[in-house]
Amino acid sequence: MIHAVRNVNPTTFEVRPVQRTAHTTNNVINRNTLTYLVKFTNDMNDRTIYAYPKGYTTTDGIVDFGLSRSNYQYSEITFQQNCAGANVYQGLICLKPAGFWYYEICEVYFANGITITWEEEPFDCIAEMYAPFDFTGDLDVWDEEGPNPETYGGVLGVIVEEGKLQVKEVPTEVTYIQYEEPATNNYIYNGE
């Protein structure tokens, strides 16, 4: 079971997805072509959200500890919690309500790379029309702008890990005001 606290950023999970992917170069995981799509389902109300990991410091929000199949230990995946602007492609999630969530991690493979050069500019393929937005593998309809998603779009792979996530609320801080003794007597007299 992994743990998170609502509205604490960044939210980083330590996961150990099964490294069975055929999408390796010389048996080494290539993070420019392989990322994860994570599905979260709340146990209480069956609310489902999807998100690609995104971090403050890394492009795709994934830090691997060991990149080859022989020395791989685990990965840290990072999301940002933002209930006002949740976005599957930006890694913005809203883990509301607190409680238990079931999570599934699925591989998404980009044959030509997650970040490509298009019209001499870097182009991030984890975006609408290029990356699957759920576990059906469907892409949004291409609006004829940007590179062709048939060539540069991501392909949904296998589910590599599943488990439970416990989300806790941030404890509320209790403040007290010290009672000050009045300068005069504070007596109540009966009927006088």
C-alpha cells in the first residue's frame, strides 16, 4: 500500500512496476519512449481519474533507480494535486475524497519519442490527440495541427502494477486563545 496526503505537493509514490517491457534498448529502459498512465479509482464512490506522471524537476515525473532489467529496483512517480485544474496530461490530480483508492499503472509507448522536434521546436507528445487519455487506448480526434498522431501517438501497453493508495487529509491545526482574567470582579448576584 502506498500513502499520500491530500493537497501536499509534490505527491510522489514509490512503485515497483514489473519490468517486462519489450520496449528497451540493449535491455535498458528508455524514458524518452516509455512512460506510465495511472488510473485511480476511489473505493467509496467509484470516481475514476487518470494521469501521466509530471514533476517539478523531471520532464515526465518518473525517477528510476536502476534502468536495466538486471539492476532495476523501483521508480518514483510524481503528480501535482490540484482540484481546481485536474488534467490527465499535466499530471494534475484531485484525490478527493480522502480514503482508499485502487490504482493501476499501465505502460504507454511512443515509438518516435515522448519529446520530438517538430518545425524545429520541441514538441511534447503527452498531450491531447497524441497520448491515450484512459485505458481504452483511444486518442482524441486530430485537428490537423501538429505532427500526425498515427506516427507520433502513444500506444497503450500492459498493466504493470496495481495496488491500494491510502489518501489522508492534512490534519487541521487547532489554535487556542489564552483567557485573560478581567481587571474587575466578575460576580453575578441573585436578584440584587
